[in-house]
Amino acid sequence: MSFSRYATEDSVISAETVVRGLWSGDVNTLSTFFTGSGYTEYYLDIYQGNPTTTTSSIQFDIQYGHLYGSGSVPINPFVKGYSPSRIVYGQYRNLVYGTEETNFSFDGGVTTAQQIYVLNISRERYKQALLPGSFNLSLRSGSADIQLTDDSNTTSLTRFIGENKIYYIISGSNGTPYIAAASSSYYGMMLPDLGIIILDASGSLKPYISASNLATNSRVDNSVQLFYSISSSAAAVKIGFQLQSQEVVSSRYFFTRVKNSEFNYTTNPSIIDANGNLLFTTLINNPQTYITTVGMYNDNNELLAVAKLSKPLTKDFTKEALIRIKLDY
């Protein structure tokens, strides 16, 4: 078996972004919303179909958090304020800011957002991250409605909180505001790499979501209020929940160059008889092979990868070939 070593210029690396619909079936818009029967005070699972009659999968979760634990029953009645809503608030505060000393704020730290809603996209719905500019969500309470998007088209700078890339939630569509965005008009934040969207439940979104119940002595399930706002808007405004995912796929291309003088003879033993004579005499003066596969080996002659051609490629002394091999990772 003969080998040809790849030269440095025979290989090149590239990367491309692959975009796909986020929801089941690779669709961009989720227009129907169903809940399961066994939800808890910590989260509310949202399906695209009725989970009791279909094989629908979870699309995202809704969670409600409160800085002081209001809006849910204390886990231990003797420990005031230690409740699911407080745990949710602290969990996402630590996830976003990396500390439990910093409270959520959507106006540059001027006002503390004591209440938050979290849309936590199911991890199986995307491979790498959410796509900025594709987020559209309409909320409705009574006759009041608003359409939300991220502000990815308003700035060329990438903003971070700690190590987390963020975009702020504004009134608009497809990453563009309806009016010039200012810090006072931020309704939350999207963290695309974490797959979460956090909404300000204590600020200017109040007219579009039924008021949170801050009782501490009974279960009130505030996450259901946001579910009603989303599903009501989808039924009336017909926008639904629009979102896409993105994945950066790195590829390495190998350009396999087959010169006219190379690989014209086969090593297949079936072309000779028991005495070593060539069975096909036409190959004596006109040797010919058919390239079907390219094997890629390391320096120890160990086979690492195999590339298959779509159809056999005829090769003789009058022909040269250039085969491009693509490895995705």
C-alpha cells in the first residue's frame, strides 16, 4: 500500500454558524402551549401539545423568583422567607452574577428587581446557544399587550456580566426596538449561551401579566400567571413564542491531490491467477483504477478516518484528481 503525506497547504480550517428552529420539529414559532399536571412551586413545564394525549416534549420551563421569598410557601414553617421563590431568585442571581450579593437590576443598578420570571429553554432544544435577534415574545393581559425582543441590533458591542454574554429585552421585534431603547425601557435580559430569558416581574411588565400574589402562607403558583399571559397573547395576537438556535460548526478541509503518475495500479489480489499472471491483459499497457475511498492515516499507519466518494472516480496515467475532504467537529 502506498501513501502520500499531506503538505501544510493541503489543509485549511473554517467555521460556520448553523441556524435552526428552536422548537420541536425545527420550527421557529411555538404557537400552542400546554402544561403538565404535576408541576411544582419551583418550575412549570411547557409543552407544544397536550402531554396527556400526545407524545409532546418539554419546550421550556417558567420559574418565578422573589428576593425575599414571597409568593410561595416556606419550605420550613419555622424559617421565614426560605421558600421556593427565594431559592429560584438566588439560583439565577448566582448563575448570572456569580454571587448572591448582587440583586437583579434592569436599569443599570438604579432599581432592584425583587421579582423575576425565568424562561428556561429545555437543553435538548438547542446544541450551543440561542440566536440573538430571533427572539420574539408577545404578552397579553386583558386588552393590554406588548411584544418583546432582544436588543442585539441596537449595538455592535458584545456585553457581558461576568463570563455570561447578555442582551437586554426591549419592546420591538427581531432584535430591533419600536422606539429608541434606553435603560428605563429594559424589561429583562437574555443570556443566549445559558439558554435563559429573565423578565422583570416587578417593573413595567406588570400591565401585561396578571399581578403576582405575594402571599407567604399558601401556594399561589405565580409562574402560571406568565403562562396565561403567553398563551393568551398567542391566541389573540397570533405571534406566539419565536426563537432560533445557533451552533458554530468547525470544519477542517483536506485537499487530496492525486497526480497522474500515482495510484494507477491496484493491489487487489483478484486480478491475478494462482501463478501470478495478470487476468486482465488490457491493464498491462493501460493500467486503470477506480477511486472510491480515501483513507486518512497517522504516522503509525493507523487508520483514523475514511472518506467515501459519491461515485467511483476513474484514474489512469492521463488523469489527475483533486478530492476535497471535509471533517466537521
